Amino acid sequence: MINKPVIIVSGKNGQLGRELQNLAASNQNFQFIFFDKDELNIADEAALKNIFQKYSPSFFINCAAYTAVDKAENEKDMAYKINAEAVGNIAKQCNQFKTSLIHISTDYVFDGKATQPYKEDNKTNPVNYYGYTKLKGEELALENNPRTIIIRTSWVYSKYGNNFVKTMLRLMHERKEINVVNDQLGSPTYAKDLAEAIVEITNGQRSMVNNKDVPHSSQPTAHGFNNIYHFSNDGIISWYDFAVAIKEIKQLDCIVNPIPTTSYPTPAKRPAYSGLDKTKIINTFNIELKNWKESLINCLAQL
């Protein structure tokens, strides 16, 4: 018997989904219900409709995504179906049930030509197909449901799944020397910190549970910028800086060499700069940011 307002979370086995599960048990305000891709295929409209009819959720947190950036260049139909079409369909169901949607997007909606952190209303211009599909997902979410909050994040890692931190640890144990790109700048995001911010937002927006006719605290503009927020840990570094910090914190002997992006070609182009300005999410939802190295130390302590 569910006697609390319901939050549905898709993508429960991803990094963010796992961190949200860790927080859900102690949350007194909501009943969290988690689904993996086998339990809920977000690209299946009928399956989505059934879930909404069964639970009539107050929030839907969409952590499900196609995240294989390089593979997306060839698997375009699949990437678009999951990152764009499915998000639009989730938003339609949210609108019908007056559900607030929290959708996770990416720094890759920008082209990386900036020299200072991107604000939410800066011009988008993705340089790879993955970024394009995520941008389309944002647009469809905002068009189809006024109660949508988009959170763009970057360089996500945790103790779960596959990510840069775990890859670096493995390589540093296997090899005496590794090369890491030093001319792509951005901000790491510890998935645990992002999960805590999302829970903080849902708890702060709890008044909507009793008044579903009211969108969240910012009314959407014509372009939906009022509903878009940026979140990452504090500080802007290169992938090389990130790797060196991992090495130093874990006191490993591996030599880390800086290399340019041109020495490490990939099928999908990456933005050279993807720092995100987090002022808006801090001020709107009273979110406290942690420094990137502090969060890295916390994560590495668990690995």
C-alpha cells in the first residue's frame, strides 16, 4: 500500500539511479519506485502509460539515457529514440497526469567554444550526434510538459558502473605510464552529489504534490530557459588534471602524460570547453556545491 506521494525513477542501474536508490530509503516525503530498462522501456509508449496509470506519480526522474557518445555516431536511430523521442513521450504522460519531470541532460549540448562557464540561456550547438539527441530531448520535454526541470551535468562518475575514475584506476594499476588529454576543460560531477541535489529539489517542491496545477517555482519562458539548470562539482579542470588527482589521492606510481586531443582521435568530437555556471541552481533551490577534489576524495574512499 502506497501512502506517500510517488517518485518514479527510470534508469535505476545507472550511476545516478544507484545513488538515488541509496538516498531513497531515508526519504520521509516520498515513496520512490525504481525501474531498469527491462522493467520499463522508456521508448515503449504503452509501458509508460501503464506505469503512470498505476502510480500517478508526483515526480518522474528520468535517469535513463543512451550514453555511448562514440557509438551514437553510428547508432543514430537508437540514440535518438532513447534520448529524444522517449523523453518527449515521458513528458506527454507527465503533462496528462500533472507530474513534474526532472530530466538529466548534458554539457554536450554546447560546442565548447566558450571561454567562461556556460549559462542556461547560452546558445546551444552540439558538436556530436549524442549532444544533438540530448538537446532534442530537452526541447521535447519542455514543449510537452510545463512542469519540466532540465538539469544539465558533466563528467559524471561514481563507485558504480563505468566511468573515467574507475577506468583511470584500472589503467594505473595495469600500466607504468598512461596518456590523458589535457586540452578539454570541464567540471567533474560526483553522481552522489547530483542525487542529493535532485532529492533536495523534490523535497523543496513538495507543495506541488497538493497543488498539481502549479508548475515549479519558475514559470517557463517561450524557450524554457527558466526550467533549465546546470549542476556539477565546483572547479574547472582538464581530464589530465583529473587523472593526476586520482593518482595522487590513491598514491599510485603510474606516470601520467598530458597529450592534446589530436593525439587521441575519437569517432565523436568533444567540446574543448564545457564549464557550467551553477549560480542559478544554487540560488533557486539553495543547493550547496562541493569542490571537485573534495568529492573525488569521498568517492575514492569507497573504491
